[in-house]
Amino acid sequence: MEAALPTQHHFNLDPKQVTIAALGILDRQLTLGGIPARYSELNFTGGIGDVINVNRESRGIPVQESGISTPIKNPITGDKNVFAAASDRPLPDTDRRAPNGYINETRFPVQLTTLAQNATALGMEQVAFDLRQFGAQVLTKLTRGFAEYFDDTVAAFIKANITRSGLTAAQAKVLGGDVAVTIPQADGTGENMSARALAIRAALVDARKNMNVAQVPTSERYLIAGPEVEAILLKDPEFVAFDYSGDTNALRRATVGRIYGFDIVIHNSFGLEMYLFHKSAMLIASACPSLPMGAVTGSIQNVNGIATRMLVDYNYNQKSDTIGLDTMYGLTTIKEDPDYNVRGTVIGEKFVRGLKISITESAPSGG
């Protein structure tokens, strides 16, 4: 009699493909977490608290000017229209060779401060009777938890770090610092709505100027605000919002419009405040520890700059599988290189790629 084959679960789970799929789903679900620049390492051998050195891009190589050689005086007396022959022109007195520039990429450290992880246990009854679609029932729930976590984490990081308060008084005089604006308290009238929006727009113009003076790139600029600021802007007759509702990307869906070169992203973590910055203002560095010897199976992958490890283990006591995702990461702001200067003022390694707009409401007029 032929021996019966052992019963196996009905999911064909390739750890590599599952991890890639998880990262793809995560990337589409991120709003604020999808904004920072990314750097990742897959072959990292350290742990939490260790530092990864990330290269800061080099600035342009300087150009040297050279004028023409000294003109020769016309030998024909009184004729100002005839120039000397080229053979009569002497060689230049100065060296015309340009100095050799080089790609001067400096480094800055990013500390891996956090091990972020989640997991779910799948009992043998669930696997046998309840689960039919692994992606929809398990994987999307794991990645959704990561997306919510990173969005909230990045929101807190923005509130604590996107500011020019670290500039000296002399540097702030040249570059411009954070912006403060007072708006009239809302009373529901059309004139009041316009006045509130005008004050916000004027502050945005000042903030844009401060970004431009600091030579912050004009593309990929973001304005992060809360529902209160969104409502003020949407009531502004001068503001026209875009509709991204048909896009499957969460960041696109959260982007309600564009104003003065900034994509407006709304998140519930913010109140009467705005944060403006370039995508390169923040960086999230991620790395994964190696696969443990005791895991049943697992995979380490990197998709769009996010390094994530998936592990599958088995609990003999409860007769259940455990499937989890984890990554080690650190967040940092990107400061300029030591030689950075603007209009003759040395700025050095300071944060200038973003700033904060503080908003206060004026007290109602007496009556």
C-alpha cells in the first residue's frame, strides 16, 4: 500500500517573494513615512545603537575665469581699426590651467536607534479553516501596522526637528529663520476667511524666500500641515486643490494641492502650524540583522530604500506559526557640509533645508 503524503498548509509562501510583496505594500501605504530620503544596508553586522555613515552629496566644482591675453598696441599710428596679427600676440603672462577639483563628499552619522517589529501568530485551525488569502488577511495587516507606525514617528520627528532655531543671529539675518504669523480669529464671514488665508499665504511667501536664499532645491518641496490649516486654505478663493483620490499611493491621496511650489500634505498630528522642507531635509536609514539560526525560514530584502526582514517560526507549545516583520532604523535631518556659505556668510553644518511656520489666532475684538 502506497504511503500517504503528509498534509501541508495551502499557502505557497516563498519568503523572498513575501518580503518583497510586504515592502511594496508598505511603500504604497506610507504618507509622511514616504517623504524622507532613504538609505539602507542589507549586509549590516551591527545592532541597535550602532552608527551608519552616509555620504553627503558634493557641491559643484568651482569654475576659474581666464581673460584674453594682453592686447597689442596697433603699430600703425593713428589707425584704431586695424589690430595686430595673431602671430604678434605674446603668450599670456598667467597660468590658464584650471585647478583640479574633486568630488568632495563628506559623511554624516545616522544612529540606528530603534528596532521596529510586529508579528502575528497563526494557529493550525486558522491556517486550515479560516485563512484563504495570505496577502489580504495577513500581509496587508502587518504592513499597515508598519505604515501607521512610521507615519506617526515621522510626524513627531518633523515637529521636533524641522526648524532653523539652530542658526546664529548673523546666519538667520542672511538666510531667514522660522516664520511666525498671526491670523484673525474665525467668525465665518467671507471677509474673515479671505483675511485668514491672506495672512497664511503671506507667511508662505516669506518661508519660500528663506528657502530660496538658502539655495534649497525648488523641486520636491513639501508643506506639512493639519486639518485646521487645510480648512483655511480650502476656504481661500485663490487656492485651487488637486484631486488625487484615484491614486493608490497613500502619499498622493494625502496631498491636497500645491501652493507656491510646495506639495501640501495633511496629517492629523499637526494643528495650527506648518512645516516646509525639501525631501532631502530628512533621511531614514534602515538595516536588518542577519537571519537567526533558530528561525524556520526567513528573508531579508530591500525595496525602494527600505530594508526589512521577514521571519517565520513555529511554536511547539501552541502548535502555531509566527510570521513577523522587523527592521532597525534611525531618523536624522540633513545638515550642510562644513564649507557651506551664503552671500559671504559661513553657515557650515547647520540645518537649512526646512523651517517652521508658527500660527497664532488674534483675540476677538472687543464688543
